[in-house]
Amino acid sequence: MEKWFQSHIIGTGRLPLFCFFVALIVAFIATRINVRLIRAKVGWFRNVNVGEMHIHHVVFGVVLMLVGGVAGLIVSGVSQVGYAVAASVFGVGAALVLDEFALILHLHDVYWEEEGRTSVDAVFIAVAVTGLLLIGLRPLTWDFGLPLVNPAALIVGNLLLAVVTLLKGKIWTGMAGLFLPFLLVVGAVRLARPGSPWAHWFFAGRAPRKMARAIHREERWRRPVIRAKIAFQEFLSGRHDLPSSRRLRRRT
């Protein structure tokens, strides 16, 4: 293990990325444990308040990202250890920010609501992408092994396929496809998810059979996977079971 770490992490200059990866995961888990204890009103665990103002941990995350980012720029060419420490600080800040990504997205505190699962998804995507980078994969690489094809044209084609895949509602396929291009071809060719922008533009009111097929596939194949994902997420991060403010607004 030590030889592998020395050759694949330190020897390749990936120590800062590794430290960011570990700090991101550890800080996210620690944050979720903390907020679950606060929610359960256990011991001295309480929210941070200044007067009547609640200070969300995204604020501390932004500060740590600035400190870690600026420090990394300063020490990157001077000390790899210092660079790794700065990357760790940046990773902790990134975990705090991404853990409240839903708050930034909705400009409303939806932490324990259904929309709050977006924050957990954002952390999972960040961990997955960083993990792929850590094992040596690179997004939009120029080395496709096709000497007669312009690499820039391949990169543009990759991006277009990624956009189509994401518009079809296949977030994970689109993100992974940036590293494994064949996934983008599969994602772009296959039927869009029924709630995606692509289905709204091209299926709704125009192709009822395609929409029916998309809904059938969603119910039969994707819903069980989503339920399993939500169960795993809630095991790690707690239940997002408060009434959705969006639904409450619709009722009123």
C-alpha cells in the first residue's frame, strides 16, 4: 500500500488532490453528524447564531475555500506539503459549501426538505469526479487514439454529447461520460427521462408514445434505483422529510 501511494499519489504529484478528496469526504460526514445531532437536540450541539441571525455553515465554507485557494496559489510552487495542507483546507470548505448547495440553488433554507437532497447529490458528484481524477482519468482528453481525427473536433463533439445527455436528465451518465466518452454516446442516443428539459421540448404534446415509454422506463427501472440511492443517502445524511415549501406554496 505504501509503495502504491508513493508511486501513484506522491510520485505523480496528486498528493494535494488526494488531500482534497479525503478532506471533502471526512468534512462532509462530520458536518452531517453534527447537523443530525443539532436536529435531535443532543447535548451542547446547537446552531451558530449571532443575535437573531442564524449563520449557515456555507458561510464558513466560503471563507475556508478562499483561504485554502489563495494559500494554494501562494505555496503551489514552493512546497508540496504546504500545497497539500492548502488543498485540505479547500476540501473542508468545499464540503461545507456543497452540503448547503440546495440553499444556494433555491435561495431558501430547504436543508431537511425534499429539495435538500440536491446538496447530497452535489457532494456525491464532487466525490465521484475527484475520485476519477485521482485514479488518473482526465476529462476531455486529447489522446483518443484516432490520429486522423482532429482532437479539437473530438472535444467539441464530446461536449455536445454531454450537453444532450444532461438535457435528457441523465446527470450521472453525463458527468461520468466526460471521463468515459462511450457513455455519452449511450446517454445521448437513449430515450430522455420524462421530467427532463429534452422530454418537455420534444415529447410533451408532440410524441405521446415516446413520453409513455419514458414514463414506463422511469417507473420500472429508474425508480427502484432512486429509492436505493435515497435510502443510502439518508443513512449517511439523515432523512429529508420536512414538507416541501414548493408544495405548500402550490396548495395555498
